[in-house]
Amino acid sequence: MTCPHPHQLSAYADHEMPPAETAQLRGHLQNCLACQQQLDAITALSQRLRALPSPALGFDLAGQWDDRLRSAAQPLHHPPRRLWTHWRGWMPTGLAAGLALASGVWLGGLWLGAGMAVSPANSVVRVFDPVPPGGLCAASEICRLSQGMR
């Protein structure tokens, strides 16, 4: 068997290992001096920790909790508030929401207004006119432009 991890030795020292593993580790400890020394160190540390005195808290935690629970059970008296003071806190939020809604409607109107059908100029439509027989230009303006460029 290879040497166990320190947490396995700690579990062995605290008697928290299953019986099968305990027997296997006991057999290993009979032959391994390093593991015996490590187990002795763990056992000595455990005994020294148990020997330390328990510290006193210095205050009564249960009493503090009882006081807090009693004070929480008593209803708190709030003075009556006027209705407008309650709504005054929400006024900036309402104004911001109204402004956002109004600007959204205005921008939406601009966007939809730009998409309206616009009648194209006559010269653009004339490109699709039928070409006269033997004619090389679809529109007379195109032929004039090409002749002027020569």
C-alpha cells in the first residue's frame, strides 16, 4: 500500500474510517515509520487542542435575541401621511415615462412619414417606355447625353 493522505490519517486518529479501511491502514502503519510519526503528530495536536480552555462569550446572545424579537413584535406608530407626499416621490418617474412615450410617438411619426409613396420623376419612368423600332436609345435624353459626350 502507498502512504495515505494526511486527511486519511486524521480520520483514522478520530476513529471515523470504515472498518475495512481501518484494518488496511493499521497494517500499513506497522511497516511505515513516516506514517507512524505523522499519526503521532496528528494525535498530539488533537490532544493539545482539547486541553485548551473554552472561551466565555462575555455577553448573553439569547437575551439580545429576545429583546430584538420583543421590539419587532410591537407595532410601530407612523404619523399619517398626506396623499400628495406619496405621489411626489413618483413624479420624476412619471414625467420621464411621459417624455419617453411622447418622443417615441413623434419619432415613429417621422419614420412612418418618410416611407410614404413619392411619385418618381417623369424622366426615370421614361426609361421603361417601349423602344421605337430601330431606335437605339430607350429615352431621348439618354441619346442626347451620349451624343454630347463625343
